[in-house]
Amino acid sequence: MSATSLPLRFQIGARTLFAIRRRLVRVPLSLDDAEAGHAPVLPPIERGDDGYAITSLPTARLDAITRGGMLAFVRQRYTRHFIDLTGDHDGYLAALSANTRSGIRRKTRRLAEASGGMLDVRRFRTPPELEAFHAAARMLSRKTYQERLLDNGLPDGERFVAQMLAMAAAGSVRAWLLYLGDAPIAYLYCSVAGGTVRYDHVGHDPAFADLSPGSVLQMEAIRDLFAEGMHRRFDFTEGEGQHKRQFATGGIACTDLLLLRPTLANRATLAALAAFEGGLALGKHAANRLGLEPMARRLRR
């Protein structure tokens, strides 16, 4: 593993106010690693590197990380949610809450009515299909908040496209587009490895947010994966989200951890992060007490 320049973002919701870049070695743990409770062995870093960015570290193993005098900072704690795909779709739906099932039916019905009575969901697996998917999804991705605010849209580089097509040739990609009329309004792109389907790239057109296209497409994709009968789990990857909590069948408590060399610049960076996040926590608490949280959510987007 080699270090890259990674932004440490100062964010309010999905909106990045500014970022400080550090040269960090990324150490991402897989869902299997997190479930097994593995603490990673950290590779050596070069002289000019600042440290490590460890993601999906099992929270129970936080104290097992060898810090070697480095500064530790918890970026976020969350549940890494997943869906067990080894049963059947009917059993999965039955395990969801009554409110979630009712919400799925209502959202699906509304979107189908807007689409002339039937959902228009298109599925992509082969290299030629993925080429068509990428062209359509990239146009949609430019509109999404994931790309506009988080710089996390569907990648557009030649390297990603080449990798996508190679994986598709090996049967290791699943992708979906949801259309309304002649235009796609939501996309989902997943890689597949070792029986696990990863929630890699997702987005929807904000102009149609009231129709919940992302949630509807998500459930159609899950239906397809159950029908294939060849996958173990759907991995929602890092971070929290209401839809993840609603649709998941299990989860693992995880922590994203920064380990930085104790330089003056790194100390200042972590002090700024701590002050910023502390201020956000106080602001959120005050907004909740005053009943302003719905307004705050709208401003964050």
C-alpha cells in the first residue's frame, strides 16, 4: 500500500465547507474482515507520509491497533449494514418492519403511476451492457448531490471504465437504471466478490426526489439478487443512512480511525477537526431542542 493525498473534509451533512489534505495510507477493511473482528496489520509508511486512514475497523477491536506514538482520531462510528441474501425474497420482506413494507409499496406504486403504470428498471451485466449503462449513468451522476457535494459520483476515468468492463467479463458487476419516460432518474452500480455484492455507487436526479427513486430502485435490485440465488450478502459499506437501517438484516459496529504522525501540522489538523465536530454536535443538540432539525436538514443539502 502506498500513501495518497486524501482530503480530510470539514462537512455539514453532505456539504463540504473546506478540506485539509494529508498523505495517508488507506487501510479499508472488508465486511468479512469486520465481521471476523480482524485488527489490520499496518504497513510501513514512507518518511513524507502523514499516517493512516483505517475504515470499518470493528469497534470492539479499537484498542488492538498498535499506535506507535501516533495521534489517533475517530472520524466516525457507525453500523456497517448488510442484507443476508441466502434466503428468499418473500422471507426477506417478511422480516422487515410493517412500516418499511408499507412505505416500499406506496413509493413503488407512486413511481409506477408516474411512469404510465409500470416501473421501467433496466439491468446491466455484460461488457456491452455496462458500456451503455456507464454512458447513461454518468449523465445522471452529474446532477446528484453525491457528485456535486461529495465528489463521489460514478467515476468517469479510463481506468475505472477498463476495470468495470474486465469485471463485467468475469461476471463481477451488477448495475441498474430506473427510467421515467426517456430519461434515467436513478442508478445503482455494484461490484461482486466472494459472494458479496457491494453498494459501490448510487445516485438519483434531485428533481424527482419526491418520488423516492433511489429507494424504489434499491428494492428492485435486491429482488433481482435474491432471484439469482448465488450471493451471500449485500454490503452497504461504510457510513450510516436511514435506508440502510430500514433495509438491512444485520450490521457490525465499526469505526473509521485516523492515525497521524505527531507533527505540528498534524496536531493542528486534528485540533481543528475536533473543534469543528464538537461545534456541530452542540449545534445539532440546540437545533433538536428548538425543533429546528427539519430546517437544518434542508440547509445541509
